[in-house]
Amino acid sequence: MNRMLAIFLAAMALLFAGAAYASADSTCYPDWKIRQTDYNGCSSTALLSPGNDTRVNLLMLLHDFHGAVGPASKYAYDIPERRGEAEPFDWAGFAYKLGPSPAGAEDDETGNFPFGTRCMSNMAAGAEYVAAVAGAKGLSRDEKATLTVVRTALKPECSSDTDAAETARSALAGIRSKAGRAFADYLIGAAAFYDGNFDEARMMFNEIGRTESSWLTEAASYMIGRALLNQSMQGAFDEYGALLETNPNSELLHASEDAFGTYLKTYPRGRFAASAGGLLRRIYWLGNDNPRLTAAYAALFRQQRPPTLSFPDLVQEIDIKLLGELKPEDVRDPMLLAVLNLRAMRQADDPKFADYRTPPISRAALDAQRPRFAGNDALFTYLQAVHSFYVAKNPADVLRLIPAGKVSGSFLDFSRQLLRAVALDAAGDPAARGALIALIAAAKKPHQRGSAELALALHDERAKAVDNVFATSSAIRDPDIREILLRYHAGPALLRKQAAQAMSDREQKVAIFTLLYKDLTRGAYADFLRDLPLVPATARPMQQDDYQTPRYTDITLFRWEGTKEYICPSLKAVATTLSAKPKDPQGLLCLGEFIRTSGLDPDYYGVTNFVDELPDADELGGTPSLFPGKRFSRLDGYKMVMADRTALPDQRAYALYRAINCYAPAGYNGCDASEAPQSQRKRWFEQLKGQYPTSVWAKKLRYYW
């Protein structure tokens, strides 16, 4: 290796240190229902519907059209693992389910990551360059070695001030052959391009012209357009990456379009044709040319040979660049038009959006689109049926539009029959249950079975027939559906049955936990004592650092041995006392201690949210619980002890102390949903200090909140 090349490599190591990227995840809670009317980011189902993510609806239709969608690139957040397929899902999870990425592929390895800088092409481009050099004629062995080493060392960031082009020029000065100089000029141009020196890059690519290397000639032609495009975008974006209102340099933008047009005319099936097409779409977007951009996407969606950019990534791209601006009147392609129509029916029956939502598309406007759906009658009548169900609230019209039929397996065909079954249910037709069971058996695509199971579970819950879900012959096997119904809806008899013979160990724990928790907090103390032996002797408590296992499976919680701060016996002894005397002051205080020290107050670690607080009425588990009684409140217990004249002074003092602490430290009640004004808390404080001044609890408490 010559001295100049060694100096170059040292310089490149300083100029192109690898960039680090970070990402953040967000939390979204799905709505467990089939009738999705509004988009919240993570509540899509296998039913083509207004509430689905538009990307999910579009990818379903593309999968129907092509039979496959290609791999989805890994995005900047993790995809959570799922136990079943009934849980409504988000876009990324569905994209990976329908088009899994290659095993072990990362963003920078696939080259298809839909965000980033021009430097993200460096890895693939470098490999192609090295291969072209290896196969080129007219190069000496030393020239090939030098060109290869210099290109391999080029690791740009596109985020800092560098001068890689000048460094490369110095390192390549010794190359003299005509073929070698062409490759050297290209490499200097590439370094200038990554530096952001687009004038020099274009000059170097233009100088190459036609060479003996077909790869080099074609790549130089392609890179001229790419350099012009990047130059046109300088200053076009704000610090957050958003496009400014002033368009990019229109002269350079048009020149870039002409350059890509020339390239595609010369190389219609060239190595970079798919990329050039993608950059033309970028030009249309930058130039606010929505008609041509729409036409370009529609053409790609209909291609029988999938583009280099897979359909999940293409859907992600159109969502970023175009879908938000399109209206049904702007589109003629049936797939795109169907997706826009579904979106235009959102929020139709949700009163909380009445003041500011856009009115849903009218039936007359939808019917007027019929000519644009020529040859797609099933899709068009489905959209009409969706309008009847979601907007007009006319399930009978759904049944008129969609006759009963067999399911072929496509997302559209499945959606048609699932919507019909849901409409039967809404109309109170007894045939609904059989139709849903048939759909469960017919489901073939991802999430279809889960969505049908969810619809059937909703039907059984509202028909007061939840026992059907847990029957031995039940078609509902999804573990999440079963757990939701056990936690929120099931009565004591069903919980005892599942505690004895559940489908899985976890389901059994959920049934035992819910039964014992509700026995205890609904005043069924004798039942609690009878049910306590359901906790197996072999059960082990959760580890304190276990943040993955739900708290409502920790059945060892009910082996509580009492407390020493305020002396309490075991939970079994407390329940025995309360079973004999439900208002016993010590029993009430110790039940409160169990709830407090076990983290069972409302919202604490989310435990009681997932057992006590029902979902919305239209969601799974949203109907009134079959478990009788009102939930015990620590604060109510303290108030009962305060008012009990038979209570000992220390018991009353502790009740006052704990009632005040329900509002510590911020003045918000952590014991239940009620509120006591600050004046009431002040009176409790004064009562504790005035009536029980020698109590340890009076001495310990310094503030009220």
C-alpha cells in the first residue's frame, strides 16, 4: 500500500465515523371491538373498516390483488409479540405479519428503510462499485486495489462538514489509465455527492460519458439526476425535516426530472430504474404534482412484478407523501379510492366528534363513484354496505347488499361475510352466531380468525351467554379474549369452573385471582375462605423485577401474612373476622392494609384497572359484571371506623391517619374515585390531633393534603 493511500485511509477514518441513531416507542391501547369507527393507531382488525389504519386497509387490498406483498422493512420501533390474533393491531405489526422481513435483516441491511439521508445508499452502492471494478477491463491490478480500498473506506454521514472528495482526489492521483480515470472520476463524484457538493458531483459524473464498463456508464447517468434532485432540495426543509411552504428550486427540480427521464429512456429496465422511478415520485411530491404522483402509485400497485420497494414500504411511502391530502374525488384507481372512502366514513356514529369532525361521505356521493369501480363490483357493494352499517346504521341494507356465501380467503371476501354476520347480530337475527362460527372455521389470512372470534365473543357477552365462550366445544380459543371476559364480566360460578379446569395455566391463575379478589372486595368473605384453597400449594410469587407478567396472575398475593406497622393478622384471619362481623373495625382496617400494601388501589400498577374498571360499553368486557356487589373502598372503610362508636381509640386514630393519607402527597384521592374537599381533610387532621394527641399516628402525621 503506498503512502498516499495510507494517509487517505487515516483521513477517511476521521471523516466518516459511524452515525448513531435512536428512536422512541409510544404506548397505544387497542379498542377491543369489531365496529371500529375512529382511528387511534392500534385498533385495526381483519375487517376492512373506517376505523382501520388506512395503510392496513390498503395493504389488505394489495395482498388480495397480488397474493403477496413482499417484506416490510424494519421501522424505528419494536414490534410487540402477541399471544393471539384477536387483539386489534397497529400498522407495523400487521405489515410484518403479512410481509416478514428476512431473518436477521436490519434497516441498513435491507436498504429499504423509508426514512433517512442520501447516505443510506452508500453500502449497496459501494458493493456494486467494487464488483464493477473487479470485472472491468483496462485496469491494472494496482489500480483495482486502490479503487477498491478507497471506495470501501468511504463511509459518509451526510450530517457533518467533510471534504471526502478532495481526499479521494489525492488518493486516486496515481491512477493514469483511461478506464481507471473514469472509475476515479466516478468515485470523486460520489464522495462530493455525499459531502453535499452537488455541483462538483454533477461535473464529475458528466465527464465520464460512455465507457467500456456498462455499469459505470449507467450509474453516472443515474447519478446526474440524483445530484440535481438533492441540490434542488437544499434549504427546502425545516430543522424537523418538514417541507417548507416555499418549493425547492424549481429549475433544478425540472432538470432532475429531465435527467431521470433521459436515464429511463436509455435504460427502461436498468439497474437503477426502480430507484429512478421512486425519485421521480419524490419530484412530483416536491413539486406538489399530486395527479402525477397519484398515477405513479396506482401504476405501481397494479404491477404484477413487485417493485424493488416492497408493497408495505410503498404503502408507508404513500401514507407519508400523499394519502393525507387526497380526497375520493381526486382518485380513479379502485384500491386507492376504496381506502379513501373507508376513511371518509370515520366517526360517523361517535357523538364526541360531532362538533369538529368532517361529515362522512354521503350515500349519493358514494353511489356516484360506481363507474370508477367498473369490474370491481364486490368491492363497490362492500363500500355501500359499510356506509349502510357505519353511517346510515341500517343493518338490513347490509344484508340486502351482501348475500350469504362461502369465504374464498381474501381479505375483501372475508370482510364482506364478517360485515354481514355483524349486521345479522345488530339486527337481532339468531343466524348471527352460526355465521360467525363458520367464519372462524373459514379464516385463512392473518388476524381473520382472531377478528371473527372477537365478534363471536362480543355476541355471546351481549346475549348473556358468556358460558358459551368457555364451553369445551367453544370455537373461541384466543387467550386474550378469554382473559378479558374472566376479569371483567364473569360471575362467581364461571370463575370457579375455570379455576378448576382452565384452558391454560395462565388462564387458571387469572380465574383464581379474579375470583379471590372480587370475593374479598365485594364482601363475600365466606366465599373467599371457601375459594382460598384454589391457590395451589406449589404456586410461587412473582419476582419484584418481573414487569412482563400481569399482576392479576399473582395468586400468591392472597397468602398475605399481615403487617407489623399497624399490626394485622393473615388475610385468612381477616376474612374469618369479617365473615362473622362484616363491619368489624379491626377487620376493615386490616383489609385496607392488605389492599394498600399489595398495590391494589385504583390505578396502582394498573392492577385494578384490569379487574375493576369496565371497558367502554361497546368493547369486549364492557357489559355489567356478573359478579355481585360493590367494590370495597379503603376510604369508605376508614369512614366506617371513624363513625363506629365501638371502635377503639387507636383504631379511630389509624382510620383518620390513613384517610388523610389517601390524598398524599398531591391532594388526589388514591383510595377510590371519590373526592373530599380540603376542608374535610383539615377537619380529619384536627380531629386526629385534638382527640388522639398521644396516638403514634397523630404524632407521625405533620400535614394534610
